[in-house]
Amino acid sequence: MQGKERDERCERQVVPVTLMPLSDAVFLVPERREQPMHVGSLQVYELPAGAGADWVAALHARWLTSTEVRPLLRRRPARSLRTLGSWSWVLDDDVDLDHHVRLSALPRQGRVRELLALVSRLHGTPIDRRRPLWELHLVEGLDGGRFAVYTKIHHALLDGVAGMRLLGEALAASPDETVPPMWAPRPAPPLAGGGGTADIPGRVLRIAADLAGIGPAVGRLAARRALDPLCPEPVAPRTVLNVPITGSRRFAAQDWALQRVRRVAEASGGTVNDVVLAMSGAALRTYLLELGALPDDPLVALTPVSLGDRQAAGDGGNSVGAILCSLATDVADPGLRLARIHESMSLAKEAMAGLSPLQAIAVSALQVAPLAASALWSLAGVLPQAFNVIVSNVPGPREALYLDGARLVGLYPLSVPLHGQALNVTCTSYDGRLGFGLTGDRRALPHLQRLLGHLQSGLEDLEVAVGA
């Protein structure tokens, strides 16, 4: 069906719509050509033993025969008089899989370098809002008997935790097991009790109580910041990271043994996330020193945190809050830097403790409000920012997973740079490895790949400092 005919048919039909939660709609509002609002995943697989040269192409052809699509991946955004201009989800009944599922091949040699260059280009291209908000790219020709899968899904559809669940559903725990493609429907999870209309008055009262508690919660957070020197300053220092961005991306990725990171955490009395932040702080300190652009005050990271029980992956959605943490980039000693990061994170967690999910979201929104304004109106460099970089750690599958006998050997996340935030650092764990994905603006951050070497040096320095 031609695109024009399809659009005309959709306009004539009266299709059911579902109002979009505000926590999802906020990712549609600031989207511009220079700041696409999708997240992604790069998966590297080993071909099964005995696989021929056409194995990936055959997989692509077989996948396209699975034409039924789960509701989450049929959603496309819409606004109309019916919803009084509010964003809503419409279920698309005519999903064009040839558009969403694509086969690509790397140029000869097929090195990781060429793979990352391809993914960088794909990640800089916005998703067509007239269609469901996702794409999947099968990439053949990677050296070492490997291939890759790059997926991108709009952040309005899901967050990192829901994305990991979606990936887990699309893969098998055994090389002998075959699973349907990612978009194929799965059995619906059992419905939890207590969500019927009879509970509406109770829910209204709970929401009212949550809203009444937001003011005191913000007051406690402000008081803690004012009294404790380890809390980040209200305004983060200006850096080369906090500038307007273009629509061109550069992606760099590498993984490390998770056990190395855990040993540093155990030896220092901290957490894996503390070590992730310390590695990031060390890498940024060295990178900015090389550019002659390290500020005197410590950089501040915003760290997303999952809130409460998660919905099933099939429901998607976003349920995250955020806390601020000093990266102690003004400290040269790696052991002392890790200790300060641990203390800063502990204080931030204490400040958020006891808040309901709604209160945590409201407090988080106040922290990111200047960034949201910069992203919406291109005011980067004008409004003061509360943080310099987003550093996110999303737990992934613990055991090895397979795609029709092909073993998943590398998992690397991609995220969203914004006006005023030219770099996003996201990592995820998988099968004993911790994969870092660095998504940056190509123009604002030259030689982004150098950060990978600085992450490696940062981990080595931490191991020496804490005796791990």
C-alpha cells in the first residue's frame, strides 16, 4: 500500500486511542531533528557452528513472515480534538515490517570500527512518528564469524528497565531453543488485583496525599544540600559537555569483566554503581584535562533510578526518577574520588528515601527542569544546569542468551544526548560483563573514543587504590 493511500485510510477510520501518561509524553515534546528522543541497543552475536554465508539473510527473511505485532510495538503517537490536544497512543493495524526491520552489511573487513560508524549514523536519524516508534537492523559481515543487531525504540515507549525485559523475551536461554522475533506477541501476564474502578476513591486520596508531601520533600532536600558540603552545588560548572548539539552522533562501546568492578566495590565498601560513577569521573577528568577544559569545581552526574515495581515489558512505559551525585573530578587521587562519590550517592539516596514514586518523580523533575527548558527551546549555555552528564546503569540478563543458536556475546546501550548534555554514559550488565555505551554529539565532543581508554585506566587505578 502506498504511503499516501495509507495515510488517507487512517484519516478516514475512527481508531481507538489511549491517553499517554505524562511520564511518556515528556519524551515527545522536546524532540527535534538535532535531538532525536530514542534509545537503542547494540547486540553482537557469534554465528552458530556450521552457519553459512547466508545465515543472517535467511533469518531476516524468516522474521518477516511473522506479521503479527504486539500492541506495544503497534503504538504511534497522535494528537487531535478528541483528546483536546493531549498526546495519545493509537494502535496501528498496518505495520510495514519491511520499513521497521532492515538488513544491512558492513564494508569489507567488517571491523568493530565500521560497525560503530554504522550504528552512529543510524542512531542520529529520528524515527518516523507516522509509524510505530521502533526499528530493528540486522547487520551481517562482522569479522570473527559474528553479526550484530541494532534496535532503536522511542523513549516515549519504554525506559531502560522495560527495554531489558523486552530483550530478554526476544532471546532464548538455550542454543537449541527458537523464539519468535522481538515484535511478535507474547502471552499476556496475569492482571494484578486492586486496580478496578472500586478503588478509584482510594487512589484519588493517595495521589492527593502524595501531592501534599511534595513541598516538604523539596524543603528537606534543599536543607540537606545547604548543610552538607558533599552534596552537589545547585549549579554545576560550565564544561564543553554542556553546549548546543547537532543531529549527528558518535557512539563508542566497550565492556569489562563485571567481577573486576565488583571486587573494587567490595574492597571499598561501596556499590557497583559507585564504581561505574568513579570510572566515568576518572575518564571525564582525563578527557577534559587533555582538552585543557577541566573546571575547578567537580562535575555533577544525574543518575536515573527505577521507581517501585515494574510493569511487564509488553506494557512499556517509563517509571524513573533521578538523583544527583558529585563525580569528584577535582580530586586527583582515585581512592579518595571513589570515597567521595560513595558518600555523595549515599546522601542522595537518603534524601529520596521514604518518598512515594509520584513524589520522587516530582522532585526529579525539579532537578532536570533547566535541562528540559534548554532541550525544548535550545537554551543550552544560557540557563544554569544542575548537572553536567547523565550516567545510567541498567541491570541486564545474568546468563548467556541465544538467538536461534547464535550466542549473544556483547550488549551495549545507546541513549539520548540533549541540548546542554552532549554526552550520555549508559552501561548494562550481561553474562558477567559490564558494557559501557557512550553516545555523544559528533561535533561537540571530538575523539569520543578516547574515553574508552580513560575508562580502562580509571578502573586500573581504582584496583590499585583499593587493593582489588
